[in-house]
Amino acid sequence: MSNVIAVFKIYPKEEMLDKALEQVKGMGPQDVRTEDLAFGIKIIRAAFKFNDEESGSSKIEERLKGLDSVGEVEVEEETLL
């Protein structure tokens, strides 16, 4: 049984950054922050910790993609703790 941390790069839909941030925070990430991407475009970077036997990054990614304020999601990093 190993603990994993996965960092996701989340691209909110246009003009929905605040709503996306609120929805992502509601999922209980270990860390969440906004970052400037370019030309006033902001992304959300969120780190989720989970047990690799009970869950996986693909399940979290699917939940993030299912949020109505999120356009795209990328797994940026995944590592064992």
C-alpha cells in the first residue's frame, strides 16, 4: 500500500477561474494555487494525495474533467511518497 501524490494542471473555461478554483478546492487537494500562464491566462495547479490501491490519478482526472467550469486537465507529475 503506497501513498501517491499527483499534480494536475487545470485549465478553467473562459471567465470561470473563480468557480473552477472553488470546485477544485471542494475536492480536497493537498495544495492548490493559481498561476499565470501567459497574456493574462491563469491556470490552477492542484496536488492530490491518495492511496494507489484504493484510487488512481485517472479517477481524479475524470472528476476534474467533469466539473462544469473546467476545460482541460493534464497530469503534470505523479510520484510515490
